[in-house]
Amino acid sequence: MAYAWCYVNNVTNPPKTLKLTMGVASDDGIQVEVNRREVFNLSTPRGAGSAGEVQNRFPVLLLPGGNLIQIKT
């Protein structure tokens, strides 16, 4: 099991929530949280795919200001 965190700063002017699509790939299961809310969870083992391949896409909302993204594999 491994965790990764990053902050994404939404600096839109005037401040607004951004509706975006996030893409991920993983060798096994993966869980993604944005601002401590689960936005994606895949618990099925699978192969990693080819380099640069996006295996899953899902919608995310980025609030104005800092947004914490956590990825657990």
C-alpha cells in the first residue's frame, strides 16, 4: 500500500468551482480522494497497461483555493 498527496490551487478569477476530468492508471486497485471525498475507487487487480496509458477517467470538482488530492494504491 502506498499514498501520494498533492495540492492543486484553483485561482480562477472570479472564484468558481471547476468541473474537470481526472485520469489514472494503476497496477492494482486505486482510490482517489479530492478534499477528503472519495471520487474514484477500483479494488480489482489488473495489469499496469502501457506507458502513459490512462485506464480510468472520472469527474472531479476543484473548489476555489487549495484542493488536496490523495491517491492510495
